[in-house]
Amino acid sequence: MVEPTSRDGVVELVVARVLGLTGGGAGTGRRVRVLVDGHPSTEPGGWADALVEPLRAAGHEAFRVSAGTFLRAASLRLERGHEDPDALYESWLDAAALEREVLRPFGPGGTGRFTPSLRDPVTDRPTREPARVAPSGSVLLLDGALLLGQGLPADLTVHLAVRPATLRRRTPDDERWTLPAYDRYEREVQPSEEADVVVHVDDARHPAVLDRTTGRR
């Protein structure tokens, strides 16, 4: 059931779900991977950022990674041009690298040693950011768009949902070429059915949440 709430209410709910998954305190519990998925206009990075301090206050280290720093090289992702929505949907994200460098090391049996970023999305150059080591009980907060349905391993998924009319209203003219990719995402993946927690943010000041984790995890 979708429940009206506040931004703080969403943060509290997601933090509670994460803490329930760690299975222990800092340095002793399992590492947890959280995917925060949403169209750029829903600001998934801002929602992921909002989880960092509450998790740290609860005694768990929280690491931020953005899927936007795991795009394929421009020579590959732009083979079909700069404004091809099918390419955006199918091949811009280097999902294999994201899984190999971040999600698997952070997961069960992983070493905890992960690469925070791979490529600067503006300069298209490798970031060469040093690897980091996540201790037991750490939380990975990964934000991005079009993340679900890619087979990316995660322990908790959050989708920021908006109605098609809202999406079109919020998309700048020079980015409207991307809209067919998000239409396809809704049609083929149905992220609001796929995610563990769905946050409706047509009005970001007054979100509503559907929590499928209750009674399941």
C-alpha cells in the first residue's frame, strides 16, 4: 500500500531496512548494497547522499558510488550517435565493470576492496581513483538511472517513481531525446514492480512510499 510520508520519513524507512540487513554492528555485520534508481530529474544522488549520515550515526560506514562514473568510453557508447535512446538504454552503462569492480567485492564472499569510480563522464578519462576497502557492516549506496533489470546484484533496491507527464515536464528540451529510453524502461523492466522500495516523487516535498520489504526480509 502506498503511504504518504516526508523526505525524512523515506530516509528513516530505508535506513531501518538497511540496518535490518546488516545483521550486526560495524565491523561485524554483513556488507549491504543499496541501489537508488531514478531518472536524473528525481535526483537519485541526493537521495543516496541523504542516507549517509544516518547510517554513520547508527555505527555503519557508508560509501557512495555513482553509476555515472561507470559509463563505457564515449567511442563505444556513442557509436550510434550522441542522441540514440536505444543506445542509452542498452549500452551506456558498463554494467559488467560496475558489478566486477564494486558490487561483487562488496557482496557475500567479497574482499571489500572496491573501485569507487572508473571514468569521468565529462572528460571521458579514467579517474584512476585509488581502491578502497569496506569493512564488515559497511553499506554501499549506489545511485543512477536505468539500473534495474540489468542483473546487478543488490541487497536493497529503491526506485524513485514519477508519472510520464511529470517526467516530460521536468526534462529539458535538449534532453528530450532520452525520453524513449525511459518509456522503454517502464515498459520492459517495470521498475515500480521490480524495486523493494518505491518512492513516488511527483511532488518531492510530499513523497509517498511503497515498501515491499515488510514481512519479507
